[in-house]
Amino acid sequence: MPQAEHAGYPDIVHGGILASLLDEVSIWAASLSAQSFCVTRELTTKFLKPVRPGERLFLAAKVIERGRLLTVEARIENAQGEAMARSMGRFFPAFKEEWERQVSNLQQG
């Protein structure tokens, strides 16, 4: 839930905050699909409606294409299910060994 300090303009959450959220949820979707930590190659964001500080947000992402790069669609919705922002990005699986190490650590303890 964004707070007042996340506003770029009075009472409107900064677009960079929303883009960061979309990037983060997209990277996790890509990483889970690839079983490798991914990095962002490109991210296109569309801001559909202003997001207000204190507004509860829900994020979702799905991989829609797999290849050398993974293509991910993501969205931010408000509590009423209205789309507030969405993105399309391409992600590169860059850190497979680190993924395997982290997963192994989780399984051990």
C-alpha cells in the first residue's frame, strides 16, 4: 500500500514507484519460470489511472513467451479490480547458479 511519501505530485503515487512494482513482480514471474534469477532487458509501462496514497493495490504477472528471453505481462489493480497500470517486459535468465544455491538453502533450513 503506497504512502504519502510515495507521491510525485500531491495525492498521486509517483509513476516510478509503480514501474518498480511492475518490474519486481515481473522479475519474480520470469525467475520462477526459468528457475534462474533474471534481469530486466526492457520494460514498457502504461499508466491507466492515478493511484492514490493509502490505496490497496494488487499485483499479478504471467510469462507469456519463453525463449532466450522471457516475455512477461504484469498489472496493478485496485481493490475494486480496476487496472491502474500494466507492463510488458523481457527478462534474461542470468543467475542460474545463484538460484540453485538459494533454493538449496531454503530446502535445508
